[in-house]
Amino acid sequence: MTVKKKKGYFFRKKMTFYAFVLPGAIYMTVMIILPILSNVIMSFQDVNLMNFASGDTHFVGLAMYKDIFQDKVMWTAIWNTLWFTLWCLIFQFPIGFAMAMFFSKDFKGSRFLRGINVIAWMIPMVAVSGIFKYMFNSDIGIINRILMDLHLVKAPVEWLAHGNTAMASIIVANVWKGVPFNMILLATALTTVPADVYESASIDGASRIQRFFYITVPLLKPAIISVLTLGFIYTFKVFDLVYVMTGGGPGSSTEMLSTLAYRYSFNEYNFSQGAAVANVLFVLLMLVGMVYIRIVTKEDDEV
Amino acid sequence: MKMKTGTKNTLLMIAGIVITLLFLFPLYWMITTSLRPPGETFSNPSFFPSRICMDSYVLENEHGVTLFTYLKNSCIVSIGATLITMALAIPASYGLARFKNRMISVGLFVFLVAQMLPSSLILTPLFVNFSKLGLINNHVGVMLADATITIPFAVIILRTYFKDIPKELEEAAIIDGCGPWKTFIKIMVPVSSSGIVTALSMSLFMAWGDMVFSLTFLNQESLKTLPLILYKAMGELGVRWEILMAYSTVVVLPILVIFIIMQKYIVNGLTAGAVKG
Amino acid sequence: MKKKRLTALFLAGLMTLSAIGCGSGQTQTPDTSAPAETGSDAADASGTESEAPASGEQTTIEMWYHISPDQATVLLGMIDEFQTLHPDIKVETQSVAFAEIKKQLSIGVAANQLPDVTLCDTVDNVSFAAMGAAVDITEEVEAWGEIDNYFDAPRASAVYEDKYYGVPYYSNCLAIMYNKDIFDEMGLAYPTSDWTWDEFKDLVAKTTTPDHYGLTMSLIKSEEGTFNVLPFICQAGANWDSLDSDGAKEALTMINDFYQNGYMSKELISMTQADMCASLFATGKSAMMVAGSWLNTNIQNENPDLNYDVVLFPTNKAATSLIGGGNIMMMKDEHKAAAWELMKFLSSKENSLKYCEDAGYISPRTDAVAESTVWQNDPILSVYTQQLAEAMPRGPHPKWPEISSALQFAYQDVLSGTSSVEDALNKAAAEIEAIK
């Protein structure tokens, strides 16, 4: 327990801690927490364009929540958001992991090539959406052309015209941007696996697959959980991509919670309904976010 | 690790190059499309443009605002947002990395929650407050809003970084009679400079790519940023893909250039971030 | 420089804090508190318009518009002319993306940050009036004495509860454009203005070949899609308030058959009218297109050699088209006189004629149309003038965005195979019933 006593030796005065952390914390509180609170308040009122400026709003209790949950599109949006997130993770995590493993091999240019792949993560979402919208075009898109050249499909697929294929298209675009994120965080974690663990394992005659599942994965468990939760959070709140690529369509087949909230607020001027949907999205995110926060703070205790 | 044998090394390298080329194909496609002659994108695409044509890069608009202005605006906004981020995130992450008590969970919580919030959802409240302050049609407004995305990210990267710096360094500084601020500025910041470079570049890229905030807060043509005109062009030019890809290339190119120059530092920073000391 | 910016930032931060503390304390002074530096950025751009410093009292008014850059050139020229005529009024213009203007206006209302004058889609005028966002200009309009020179349908789009909340700025309607070369090649006779739905269906099917589609129309999930789909519903004797009727079902079934049979491109589900015109009709990839007069200009820009003509909609019960276009609204009464002066100037017979002719629209003013040689004689535009006589307004209804959205879901669900025509329309009808 002497260690514990030693912790915090540096900032003996609380004031010092506050001086370091408070400016940032206040900033985030003003810019984020207060807007969240104002969203919560708004969702219990009947704010629309008519009374927004005048302030002549009324408390309506849970009426907005009742409204949105009675609308089938809300359930569609919840389902779509979960479905989208699930598939994005299913693809981007293994691909990212595989690339991380591959580029952690010691060959000439491995570090450089790994770095170059990270570019995809840096590309602005609006550009990613545009590029993929073009590539998925049914008449002139390169994806159909490649699929047809390889005789994988006979006729052009109308990617953005059907619910399932439109969903597949936005998943592909999002996975492309997400893979480098998974790759780089997992590559980070891989460097912490001591080489001698592998060496002793190969002496014991473990196969590559065994080594992967019995050594690499357990050792990387904390990193894997945190990559998955962070990935979940970033994917779950997707907005720009869907807004630009499909607009939530066709019909409501790619409507997400974030686009639905946006549509209620800015298309139909029903700010309270929009805020209510936003809060549902936020609560769902928080549930998963708790896991992440637990990991981060637990890690802390271990240091 | 020992060096692999020559052939294996070459094979791996070739595989690595192939993977990279395949993975970055969308970028190749964006750039080559932008160089196609007008009309070529309406027919079935070939892998190479029939000839190189720079016509799409004559990006005009009715306000006489040049591309240079948009570029400048994007620079102002992203640099401004990055400065705010660095000024607030570096001390905050240091404090969060070193201090132990209940407050840390609260502080961390604030930053982590912030990271989970889709930016489109705080638009209305922010807009209302910003308009009271004259921050609409003002780059400062966008900078402040962008910083809400970049600060949490920077804090998460930098906190790990500071945590991994051996405490002995500070102890030595204290013995030398340095106060917390002096230790922070004279020792901690320089020691963690690679992490700071990473956080800085990431903030720069994130702010550069923001569309939602600038779309809402900037209406005046002379203030608009690059992603905004790309978005607007998508509505107006629709299927003139060669022009749209030219716009996209212009938006992406600065990031590409900075990233390639800096990639060693950025990626090292990202990878080193979680290494336990 | 750097120091100045930092100071500005700290100021901004402090102000944010104080604003949270004291609520609506400082609502009225938005622009003056803007930090100096960005202020100078703004001056860079607006400085080109007039360098003359304000002598005496100069009123500055702000105008937003959502029309395309090509169409805006004439408008901006007129605004310059207006400023020369009225040296005491300075007009600042802002271009907002077509898809964004409703959002910008709505948060503008919420934040009390609105332009003095704005262009908007005709269907949105009444919504903004009902919300109390648009300014009542009945007195001004009546004193002006020119509103009787407007066509009825466009004028109705500016009226809410017997009061004027806007002035129609340009009108348009849809008709069917067809590619003459394709018809010639296939040995088919051109459609004539008395054609029926059966003939229309027949021609759409016949003109579909591996080289080109039979028909092109926007089926996007936005007001543009509503604008394209609803005329067929009206032609079959239904309207937005009777979507569960047989007529509406007949219309949507026809469109769905075209779509599923490959007579139309599947991409149309996400294409705007400008997109489909550029990529399908102007390139000769579609024999016919549901199109407004302004697309004429687009075709001239894309492919001036295209050999095409236009014909009225085919008749089922009627050959109805719907009115589209834009209105000018006043959003703030702070500079009411100056704003109204600008609205009057832009709406004068001469300017209406000049703008609408150039942008490929039809003037909402009867006297301008009567005077114009273009709308009477031009082979393309004269057909639109004729079609406009058979056009009905969309709505007007204060909740049009929600009504339109219900219809959009109906046709998109049907086309993407999620729902049957029957189910989709019944659902939309029920939703619209609840909205009414």
C-alpha cells in the first residue's frame, strides 16, 4: 500500500489539478453538456418553429417519446443503426486486425506501408461519401464494372436503389474509413506482446492458429475490447456518410437514429421530436460508452 | 527481431504493396476521374483516363470567390480549432493522467461523453447561443464547435502518453525545485512532443473535414470552407463526376500531402500512445 | 496577429459563459460583437460591391437565395442595379444550397438570425407564414397594386389565412420532353398534346432498348420527387389528400411498373432533376423525361446538339401538371421599407421578365408573359406556358413538408420493393389524415 500513498504525490494541492483540467472541462461542459441538457429539456416540451423564437413552449411530459415510439420509422431507425453498426464491426475489425498482423511483420517498408494505409481514416467523410457514391453508381460505377468483368454478377447491381444493397454500400464506405483505425490501434497493442512469448510457444509446438487464439488474442484482450467499443461508438453515431450517400433512403431503409433526429428537427421543424430521438440515440450510446469508460478508468487503477 | 531472409522479405514487401494499392484504390479512382475529359464519366469507365484533362479544375462560382479563399478559410478554421484544442487538451490530459481522486472520473467522464455525441445533435443549441454572440458567419464559431470534436480525441491520445512517462522525471524536477507548471512546460511537454504532434495532426485533419458545423454556421460565400463547397457542388453538379472528384481531390490533397510528409511522426505517435513504459 | 486572435478567442469564451449565465441579455447585437479579424475577412468579399463609405444613413439588408450559380448571375446583376438606384440601401447576398435553405431558415428562426429577404420554394411560403416566421406584407402588397397581374396559382402560394406573406418570383411546371432522334430512329410518331396514358405507357415501353431508357423522372426522397410523382396522381383524378383512392393507386402502379420493368433507370431513386437531365436525357440515354422548363437551359449547357421537343402531359382524367417555382419572402421587419423596396424592384414586370426568361422559368406575372415573345413563340417554352394553364398548386398547406414526406416514403417504399402500392398509399393517406 505504500505505492498507493505515493500516487498523487505530485499534485498535492487540489488547486493544481483544477488549474490543469478545469479550462478544458469547462469548455466541454459549456459546449457539450449544456447543449445535451437543453436537448433533454426540449424533448419534454413542444418546441417547433412557431414557438421557438417566442419561447411560448409548454411542458408535455413524455408525449414526444410516446409519439416517436409509436412511429414505425423510429423502430426501423433503431434496427438500421444497430444492423449497420454490427456489420461495420464484423468487417472492419477482422480486416483491421489482419492488416495490423501483416504489417507488424518485419519486412522492408512495412512501417511506411502501414502508415500510408492510415490515410483512409483521415479523408473527410463528405469526400468519402462522394467517392463511394460514384463507385457504387449502377450505370457508370467501377464496382459494377469490376463485378461484371469478374463474372460475379450478370447485370449491373443497382446498389443505391434497393434497401439491402444501399445498406451494404454505406457499410462498405464506412468500413473503408474504419479499417485503418482498427489497424493502427491493434498494431499498437501488438507491439506490447513480448517476442519471447511466441518463441517459447513455438518451442512447445503450437501452430500459428493456436498461437493466435491462445496467445495473441488473450494478451490483446483489453485493446480488443477498447477498439470494439470505440468502433461501436464512432459507427453508431454515423451521420455525414448516410446524409450524403443515401439521405436515409430508399424509403427508410438506411434511416439511422442520427438522420431521423436531423430530419424531424430541420425538415419537419419538430425540434422536440428531433431532440427526443437524439436522446434515445445518446442513451443507447451511453450504455455502450459505460463499458469503454470502465475500461479506461480500470486501466487507470492498474497503473 | 532478426531480419527475414531476402526472398521472404521481398515477397512480403510485394504483398504489402499490393494490399496498400488495393486498399487505397478509391483515392486513385478519385484522382484519375478528376483528370478525365468532360463526358467520359457518363460512359462505362476505363481504368485510365483516355487523356489527361485539367478542365475540371477550373472551379468557378458566381461570387467571384476563388478556390484560394476557400483554401484559406479551411486553413484558418482548422488551425484555429487545433490551437484551441492544444491549449486546452494538453494540460487537461496531463492533469487527468497524473491526478488520482474521484474528480478524475468526473473529468474523464465529461471528455468521454463528449466523444460519443454526434455533432449534428448539438447544432440547434449551439446555433442559438452562437447567434447571440455574433459567432454565426464567423470562423471563430466554427473553430469553437470543431474543437468539441477534437479536444476529447486529443485528451484520450495524450492522457495515455503522459501516463507512460516515468514519474521519476517529475520527481527529479521537483527535487530541482520546479513547480508543477514549470515541470509541465519545461519537461513534460518536450518529452511527450511526439504524442503532441500526433494529437495536433489528428485535430487538424478532423477540423479540416468537418462539414456539419460549417454547413450550419457559415452562409457567407467568402467564409466557406472546402468541404462545404464540395457538399454544395454535389447538390448543384450532381452527376458531373469528373468535376465533383476534382473538388474532392482539392479537399483531400492538403491532407494527403501533410500526412505523407508527417506520416512517420503521426503513426509513431499513434502506435506509441498505448505502449506501457 | 496571433495575439489578437487569442484575445478574440478568450473574449468569445467569456461571452459564451456570460450568455449561459444571463440568458437573452444580448440578443440584438449580433454582428458588432464579431471579433475584428473575421470581420475583415467579410469585408474582403463585400468590398468588391461598393467601396463607398456610408454617407449618412445606409441601411444594409441581407438576402438569401437557393438558385443555381448560373441562374443567380442575372439576379446579382439586378441587385447591383438596385443598389445604384438606391444608394442608401446596401444588399448583402448569401447563396445557400438548395437542399439546405429550409434548415438554414428554420434554425435562423430559432436563433432570431434571419435575412431580411429570402427566396424559397413556393410550397414552403405558407409553412413559414403559419409558423409566424415570414412577415405579413398584406398592406404593402395591396398598396403596390400589382398583385392582380399575377396568375392565380402562384399568387395563392403566397397567401395564408387571407394575408400575403410573399410575392411569387418565378414559376414553372412540368411537361414531357422527348428525344426526337430516338423517335425518328425507331420510326415512331412524336407524341401530340392530346395523347392518353395508354399511348404514353405504350411509348415508354417501346422506346426502351438496351441503348436507352423509355422514361426519366426524379424519384428522389425530397420535394423534387414529390413534384415529379404527384402530377400523375392528379392526372388520375386523385390528389395529396386522397392517396388511398383508386386514382392514386393507378398512378403509382404505372410508375412502379415502369421502374420494375427497367423502362426507367434505377438510379432515379436518388437523382435530382438536374442530375437525371445531365446524365440520362442530355446524353441521349432516355427517350422521354418528365421535365421543367428550366432544364432546357441545362440541356443547352450540357449538349446543345440534342434534338428534342416538349409535349403536354398525357391525359388520363386530365393532363394536370403542378406549379413549382420560388417566392420572395420577407423574414424580418426591422428594415421593412428597404426590404420591400428590393422585393418590389425584383418583382417589377421588366425584371420578372428578364430574370425568368434568362433562368428558363415562366414569369408568374400575366402581363410579363403577355409581353414576352419567348414564352409565346419559343417552340419549347410556349408549350410550358400552355401547360401552366392546366397546372394546379401543390397544397398550399402549412404542413406541406410533412405531407410531402409521407408521399415520398410511399413511392420510395414501393419502388425499393419494401411495400406494395396498396399498403404504401394507405399508410401515407392515414399519416396525411393525421397531419391535416
